[in-house]
Amino acid sequence: MKKQLTATDAFKVLNMTSDNGGRVTPSAATPPVVVEYLSKYRTPSRAYPYSYLSAVCTQKFAKYLKITAPDIAVQAGLAL
């Protein structure tokens, strides 16, 4: 059981996307609880393209996901 998400999980489970500049952002299919969590973080830019990706790959986000969206946490392989 994992304690936090990986970058692969962010793209496959959370439906994050990246543009030609390498900026990782939520897509239209990203769950609303994830978009709400990311609203507190710096928007990806050329200088900080992975700001959202680094935010979802933390233990803090994994705990948040277990509480607010346990179905997504199970899909991502996080221990409940």
C-alpha cells in the first residue's frame, strides 16, 4: 500500500494533463475535490511547471484524498 501518489497516478487516476510547455494542470475529467485542493496552490507557469503535480504527490494530499474521496484513494492504491 502506498502512502502518497506518484506522477503516473496523477495522470491516470486524477486525469491531470500537460501542455506543450510541460505545465501539469487538471483536465475537465479531474474530480472536483482535486480541483478544489489545487486552488490553494500556485498556478503552473514556465518557471514552476510542476506546482500542481508536486502538490498531489505529497502525503498531505493522500490524507486529504482518503477523507474527501475514499473511492478515488482506493483506485489510486492508497491504504485506508
